[in-house]
Amino acid sequence: MKVAWAGSRHAVEVADRMACLVASDPVFRKDTRTMLSRKELFKDTLKKAAHAWKRTVELHLTEEEANLLRLYIDQPGYVDLHWVMFVPAIKGQGTEEQQKKWLTMAYKFQIIGTYAQTELGHGSNVQGLETTATFDPSTDEFIMHSPTLTSSKWWPGGLGKTSTHAVVYARLITEGKDYGIHGFIMQLRSLDDHSPLPGITIGDIGGKFGSGAYNSMDNGVMRLDHVRIPRDQMLMRLAQVTREGKYVHSDVPKQLLYGTMVYVRQTIVADASRALSRAVCIAVRYGAIRKQFGSKAGGPETQVLNYKTQQSRLFPFLASAYAFRFVGQWLKWLYTDVTQKLESKDFSTLPEAHACTAGLKSVTTSATADAIEECQKLCGGHGYLNSSGLPELFAVNLPACTYEGDNVVLLLQVARFLMKTVSQVASGKQPVGTTAYMGNIQHLMQCKSVVNTVEDWLNPAAIKEVFEARALRMAVNCAQNISKAPSQEEGFSELSPDLVEAAVAHVQLIIVTKFIEKLQEDILGHGVKEQLQKLCGIYALHLIHNERLGKLYAQVRPNAVALVDAFDYTDHYLGSALGRYDGDVYSALYKEAWKDPLNETVVPDGYQEHLRPLLKQQLKLSRL
Ligand SMILES: CCCCCCCCCCCCCCCCCCCCCCCC(=O)SCCNC(=O)CCNC(=O)[C@H](O)C(C)(C)COP(=O)(O)OP(=O)(O)OC[C@H]1O[C@@H](n2cnc3c(N)ncnc32)[C@H](O)[C@@H]1OP(=O)(O)O
Ligand SMILES: Cc1cc2nc3c(=O)[nH]c(=O)nc-3n(C[C@H](O)[C@H](O)[C@H](O)COP(=O)(O)OP(=O)(O)OC[C@H]3O[C@@H](n4cnc5c(N)ncnc54)[C@H](O)[C@@H]3O)c2cc1C
């Protein structure tokens, strides 16, 4: 099962090696992280990042190994933005010459970059950004400026205190005309003493949700006051400004400006499956250790994992972790395929790639955040302790519902794509890829499901048909209702809640389909395929038909712990007293409690000033 989860034996081996490297290095300790002050946590992040880079160079780690090293260090920091957004933005939007110049420095960490798009006033509406880049032909420079308070850059990770450079998104103005949003490379801080360059005001935006968690990241604010940069620092693959100031657009679609976001959304799906699997791992292992009550006739207490209510709340998450993992692996393939097509100037699959990445990012991150919260409840009181690992896991993953595109905004993008496809089908065009099922419209609009028993529901063809019919009917229903509205725009707005539901149904169909396709692959190991078939059934059916699932849960229960062991997480990475591999939960909880700074003294600070006088006063009053 470890191989099925990881994708290959090689993937298991590399992941194990990198996880052990991190777990055995004292610099990467994280057990007291939630007790650090913001300043201490930030410094700790700088130390870990520098040490990780040192180890990467010393050990000549490959990109795959370095990625895993960062993953197991498990602490958000500036390096994430540098590698996941700054470098890809230059790769996707820079000319070959620009890539050569900037990426050479970025690959060696001679510069640290971030992705500065969002502003105080606008995040979702990228076209509404206000920062300006006005071309001055007299000096061959752009003047970068924040004209209003709301145009302050706000949120970019690593901007607050670390980044020396950024790809800054701004409205390009030349020859008096506004050509909309474009990307520019800007140096922000001196490479000698790290002070901000003239005209740049920069800082951290402040503490965020939860202790530890995303507070390791210096999300930043930046104001620009007529800062000049050379013309060749506009990223010029999609459009150029000539020496004379003439705007020239290349023959590539302007949506490629959003390419970095498509790339990152795809990686976020993999992050979501990992976060969900960690929460499930903790809740399942702990559920096997925790005992409450026994039978009325006496005898041993019951493992809480044996309660049917526990199983019906928890096993759909276990199934979802596998489902998201497999769809994430497929999405990575889709992204690579689209990128290769783009390189040969085939842009035909771009809309589908956008819809798939936006939709899957949205559905998987929302489900993951909800599931982590529920796993906390599934662990009872102990799940609420930082030492369970769950509060921090929740706080770190919750913003994934917002960053890289608010989940509702992204689902509306999927809905827009679906409405277009429905109208194309109506005019006789055969849909392809993940919308190919819509071509079967005659059948799917009227078919009736023939399934009755739990066993019938495990037939992949039956499951798929139900999901296809559901998704298509919801989309067609929305399209019909929109067509009755006074205008397309009004109809879309009025029906937006239904459109979001239709988009979710379409995305869930993709997830179910990819799980079924995974089951058709050669899967090694005795009983592995059978377990995955059960999980696939649970994932699909819990979305539409929760009542009949009891039988399936009972079949998964005997292997539940093994199914989470297959995630292959070290105790260090899991970071949970409840989810320990050896099950020694109670001594771990007890030990963790003594690490809290409040326990550094037996009598707490504040006793003399506040507690003692209060107690003395009460004593006096009671004697009166
Ligand atoms: C060996 C050494 C190696 C060392 C390696 C070391 C490794 C270290 C690795 C580190 C690993 C780190 C792991 C951590 C991973 C996690 C990190 C995650 C961190 C994330 C931080 C978050 C960053 C951000 O949030 S950045 C800001 C993101 N902002 C958004 O997402 C904004 C959302 N808004 C939008 O996307 C748009 O504005 C939108 C789409 C909502 C509306 O846009 P617009 O108004 O312009 O468009 P429309 O009119 O609606 O559409 C026009 C047209 O375009 C189509 N379209 C829209 N978007 C796209 C797209 N992206 N792609 C393609 N097409 C698009 C749309 O469908 C329309 O098409 P039509 O045909 O016209 O309908
Ligand atoms: C932890 C974190 C890290 C981030 N890192 C970066 C970064 O590195 N670089 C960067 O540039 N940005 C970053 N961001 C910003 C992030 O990308 C934006 O917050 C995100 O795109 C959402 O935009 P917003 O904040 O403007 O939300 P808003 O759009 O203001 O959303 C507010 C509410 O309005 C709703 N809404 C908005 N538009 C519509 C609509 N058309 N229809 C229906 N409902 C709508 C949303 O669903 C939401 O409920 C980060 C954010 C966070 C939280």
C-alpha cells in the first residue's frame, strides 16, 4: 500500500531517506514550535531554511530530494515563495535572456524572490490591481508606483522581512494608455545590508491565525514611491514595450499571465491530500488506542475506533485522503502534458487545465480544512492540545482555501467553463477530456440507476454513471435557468450558488473517475487492490448515499491502522503525541505538557502582583 500511495518503490525509498534525514537533525526539531514568540519562530525559520540549503548543497540533493527535504521540515517560509512562485513566474513569463540572467542567481540563492500580486484592496480581482508601471522613454525605465493606500502590496510571503527581489504585478502604462496587468522584476532590498531600496516602504503584515502555524512566514506589505527600474525588467515573453514605448503583444494567449497560479494550484492539491492524510493518521491511530466504556456485561473497554459513529465520521476522510492523492498524481501529469503542448504553441488544452486545477484546488482544500477540524473532535479533548499536532495542522492548511484563489471564486471559474461546454454540446460540438461525458447527454439526462444493494454500488461503471448524470443534470439545469435571465451576466450572478454546486459535482466526478482509473492499473501486493476498491466505494458513496455504508466501514475497520501506516509518516513529521507509531500516547502527552513555558516555574509569573493580593483580599473578606 505504501507503493500505491507514493506512486513507485523509488518514491517510497527517497521519501523515507529524506524524512529520516530531517527527523535525525536537531536543527529541524519542531516539538516546541507553538511555544515560541513570533520573533523566535521567524528566526528559527531562517535558521532551518539556511541549514536546509547547506545540506542540499553538501549532499548534492536532486530537485526531487530537495523538495522532500523542505516538505518534511514542515515549516512555511520564504523559500516556498522563492521556489514555487518567483522562479516559475520568471520561467513562464520571462524571455530566454531574462531567464538566463535572473534564474542563474535565483538557483544559487544569490537573490531571494517572492510573488507580489495581491494588494490591500484587491486579491481575487486581479484586473482590479492598482499599482502602476509607467514607461518613461526619456530614461528607458518604468516608474513603479503605489498611487493609493489600497494599492499597497499586501500578503506576499517572504516579502515582509526576507525577499531581496519580487515579481511585482502592476498596470502597464505607456504612451498614455493603460494596457492592464503585467509582471515586472524588482529589486527590493540592498544585497549588502538588506535595507529597503530608496522609495520602497516594506514590512510584515502581522500575526496570523493559530500558534506556530503560518506565523513562521513573513507575509508582507509594500508601498512604492516612483521607483525606477530598467525597461528590460518587464517580463517580456507575453508582451513587450519597445525602446520607443510601443506596446507589442506576442502571439500567446494573455491568460498565460496567470500561468504561475495554475502551476501552484496543481501543487496545492498534493499538499491537501498530505495534510488530510496526516490528520486521518492521527485520528485513526489514536482511535485504536483510546478506550471508553465497555459492554454492560463488563469486560474490556471499547476502542473508540470500533464505534460505528466514529467510523462513519472518520472513514470517509481516510477514503478522501487516498482519492485526493490519486487525483493529485493525475493532475501533475495533466499539468506536465499541458506545459509540453504550450511549448509547441498548442494552447487548446489551457481552458481545461485552468478548470481542473482551479476546481480540484478548491474542492480538496475545503474538504481538507473541514476534515482536520473534525479529526480534532474525533480525538476528543486531547485533540485540542497543541501536542496532538491537529491545531497547527488546521491553522497551516486553512488559508489554502483562500490563497492561490478563493475557493468560491475558483469554483465560479469552473462553472463558467461548464456553461461554455454545455452550450458547445448544444451546438453539436463533441466535448473532450474531463468533459467528454457531456457528449453522452441523451442517455445521462434520463437514465435511472439500477443499483439497489451495497454490492451493486461497488460496481465502478454504476458509480461513474451516477456521478456523470448528477454533474451533467446540474450543469444543464443551470444553463437552462441562465438562458431565462434578462442577460447572461445577470443569470450567472443570480444562479451563482447553484453554479458552485454544479462545479463541485463536476470536480467530484473527476476525483471519482481518477480513483476508478487507478484501480484499473497493475497494483502490486496481496489485498491492496481490494482495500482500495473499498475506499473508492466509500469516497464515492459518502458524497451521495451515506446510509448504506455501514457494511463497508466494517470491512475497512480491520485494516484501518495499516491503511494510515501506509502514508509512511515519521513521528517527527506527524508531530503528534496522539498519532505516535508506537501508540504510547499517554506518556507522550504527559511528557509534552512539561515542555510548556508556563511550567518553567512552579509558581507562575504574575502570582505576586495579581493572584496573591486577590486571594489575600478574599481571605480577609471571608473573615469579616
Ligand atoms: C536542486 C535545488 C532545487 C531546490 C529545490 C528546493 C525545493 C524547495 C521547494 C519548496 C516547496 C514548497 C512547498 C510549499 C507549497 C505551498 C506553497 C503555497 C504557497 C502559496 C502562497 C500563496 C500565493 C498566492 O496566493 S499568489 C496570489 C494568487 N491570487 C489569485 O489566485 C487570484 C485569483 N484570481 C484569479 O485567478 C483571476 O483574477 C480570476 C480567474 C478569478 C478572474 O480573472 P479575470 O477577471 O482576468 O478573468 P475572467 O474575465 O474571469 O476570465 C478571462 C478568461 O481567462 C480565463 N482564465 C482565468 N484564469 C485563468 C488561468 N489561470 N489560466 C487560464 N485561463 C484563465 C477565464 O476562464 C476566461 O476565459 P474565457 O474563455 O474568456 O471564458
Ligand atoms: C496565508 C496567505 C498567503 C498569501 N500569499 C500570497 C502571496 O505570496 N502573494 C500574493 O500575491 N498573494 C498572497 N495571498 C493573497 C491571496 O492570494 C488572496 O487573499 C486570495 O486570492 C483571495 O483574495 P482576497 O483576499 O481579495 O479575497 P476577496 O476576494 O476579498 O474575498 C472575500 C470574500 O468575497 C467572496 N468573493 C470575492 N469575489 C467574488 C465573486 N466574484 N463572486 C462571489 N464571491 C466572491 C469570496 O468568496 C470571499 O468569501 C496570500 C493569502 C494568504 C491568506
